[in-house]
Amino acid sequence: MAEQQMIDSRLRLILDDGVDEVSGEQLYKTKGFNNVKTTATADQLYAIANAVTGLQERPLVNVERNDSSEITEV
């Protein structure tokens, strides 16, 4: 039987960067944060994302959490 243990977590904010004048496509910028506590809840991360967005020039589009886990045999 295998066991999973979360070893790393990252937070990424996707910000609106306007529309490309030539193609008309939506543009995005990202802001990433490493070494996020693996025990942080979704509510806590969303609150942090909103607080940090207040310091940005661009509006927030999406919040992503990327976790890395180690899988070992028990």
C-alpha cells in the first residue's frame, strides 16, 4: 500500500493584463509565491490572494494552488 505526504505548496495569482490590440485576445500576468504552508486552507489562501491583489495594479482573475506530494510505500 502507498502513502502520500504533501511536501510543498505554491500559490499563483492570475491577473488581468488587458486585451492584445492586434489579436484581440485577453492577456494575463501571473504572480507566484513559493513555500506556502502545506496546512493552509483554501479560505486562508483566498484571503491572502485578495490582500495581495490590493497592492497590484491589475485586477485578480483567478487563484491557483499547486501542491507537490511524495508517494512512498508503507
